Amino acid sequence: MANSYICGQTLDDIMRFAIEEIQSNGEWITPSKGRCKELMGVILEITNPRARLSRSETRGKLFSCLGALCWYLAGTNKLEFISYYIPEYKNYADGDEVFGGYGPRFFAWKGLNQVVNVTNLLRRKAESRKAIIQLFDATDIIEDHGDIPCTCAMQFMIRLNSLHMITYMRSNDVFWGLPHDIFTFTMLQEIMARSLGVELGTYKHIVGSLHIYEKNTNLVQQFLNEGWQSTEMSMPTMPVGDPWSAIHSFLDAETIIRSGNLFDDSMLESLDVYWADLVRLLQVFNYSKYNDNDNIQKIKQKMASPTYRPFIDKKLGENQRNRKRIYPIQ
């Protein structure tokens, strides 16, 4: 009998538990995106939401996760933005936009900024059960689109001075989608906790169809073969205080870097090291597009947190291999 409640301290914990559960007890279905094995009605819980990054070689996708977060926080669904970080989105776009992109739904859905709306509600009524952001809309299924939200709604609850979050998903690919969703959603949870002046609570992720696509069977097994990952390191704690001024500066820097314009490091002087590190990671990603290990090494020396070093080292290794393929004789 399938276990419908999976709990772990880290993203890697729940990914491993969920994959093994699907492999043992899942049922085969053939939806529009291909044959997959699924479990229905699963609850995933991460007790330490800051352990939101996979430490594995296979699924350690810091840069694409960070890019997706920027896309959401910028309030846009433009394909050009997200395809810079995740080119696969080109397969699911309607023209130059991704219909189901979350950014406009968070910050400008039917004229309403849902993030501000929910934050204000919890300021007025700390123990409210109405603090819900809705992402899936009834009109999403009237016509066919390349992409509609997999996320139905997010509920935020303050209990014992901590902000807990429950996300309700209609569908989730445990191997490709889940790492990005856990990262971006728990980052939003921490942003809102800081906005409200409370601590970060637990994170629950409720999924109608939790699945693994047959085409990814070998990659999934490769992830399992890596074994258990370290639980000692999680992302640093977000600075205390309202984060939105820093977020706006962070997004301004992202626009400059993604556009290929010269970035002035003096912009980071007014930012807390937490946000400055995230900007530098965006620089690493940009330089990696040109296999520019020299500049990546310089940025690595400026990083305040050791958490991100394995991801930067992975980029350095990938770049070195790319250079050898392009210039086999050096």
C-alpha cells in the first residue's frame, strides 16, 4: 500500500522517499506529456524549508531555480526572460509568453496583488485561515494552452509566531518540477515571513498526481545511485526586516546581468551579503554561458556563504569540459 505522507528535513530527503514510493507503488498512466508512473493524493513535508536546494550532482539546479524565482518576483510571464535560465520553456509557450507563468498571477491577477493582499490580511488577523493565493483559474481549461499552472493555491498560516505554508498542486513531476517548485515556494514563504516579522515554519506540498515520466527513468536511477546527501548545509537565513527594498535591488541587478550589460559591483555595497551573494550567482550563470572561468573564480572569492561553493565548482567543471570539446588541443 502506498504511503501518502512523506516527510523529510531536506529537498533531497523527500525527493528520494517520493521516487522510491512511486517506483514501488505507483500506477502507469499516459497523459498528454507522455507515459508516467504516478501516486495520487500525496503530502510532502519539509521540516527545514531552507534546505531547499538539492545537493546532488543530478538535480542540484541552483541557477535555474534562482532564475525561476526572479521570473516570478518580476511579475512577468515573458518567454524571453525564463528561457534565458530554462530553455525548455520554449516548448510550452504561447507565442512570446508562457500562459501559465506565475508572476502576473502573484502580483497582478485580475488587478490584485495577491502577495500584498495576503500579507496585509495576516497583519490584521495573525491566525486567519483565509490567507490564500490562487494560481489556477477556472478559465485556464476553457481553451488549450502550452502551459497552465500546476499549482492550484498556496495557504499561509501563522501559528506560534511562525509562518507555515501549504501548497496545493494538481500535478507535479517529482524529478523535474519539484526541485524548482520547492525552491521558489519556500523562498516566497521566507520572504513573507520576514515581511510579517515572524519565523519560518514548516512547508507542506500536497499533490493530486505526483509522478515520474518513463523517459526520465535512467536519470532518476542516477539520482538514487548518488546516495544520501549531506543535511548539514542549508541556505543562509534571510535578513530580518522587510525584504522588498532588497528584492527590488536584486531584480534590478538581474535585469542588467541578463541583458548582457556591464554590471557595476558598487551596486552591491548597499545590499546585505545574503542578497549580494544571490546577485553574484546570477553573474556566475551569465559568465558560464561563455565558459568564462576566470571571472567566475573572481566571483567565487567574493561569496560570503560557503553554501553555494559546490554549485559554483560544478559550473567551473562544466565550463572546463566545454572548453576541451571546443578546443581539444591546448
